[in-house]
Amino acid sequence: MPERTPRQIYAGQKRSLASIQKKLEALAIQWADVDNGTMWALQELADKVEATSNEIHEFVE
């Protein structure tokens, strides 16, 4: 069985990364009125997931 290319790997993971980002953003919103520290920590994670996805996209192009 041939190995998958980086582009194929990213294509399979792109939706998952977007889903993780949206879930983290939704969790952050739930914490907005409760604890700003937790809200910002979750938002930072969401931002890192987005940045990572963008970096992978640039790598495979």
C-alpha cells in the first residue's frame, strides 16, 4: 500500500481541525460570563488550531 502524501494527510484532517477550532470557540463562549481566564485560554487554543491548520496548508501547497 503506497504511503499517503502530505497533501492527502492534510485533506483528511482539514475538517477535523476546523471542527476542533469551532468546538473550542463554543466552549470559550460558555465561559465568557463565568471566568475570563478560562475563556481566553480556550480562545487561544482555538487560535493555535487555526494557525496550525494554515501552516500545514502552506506546507502542502
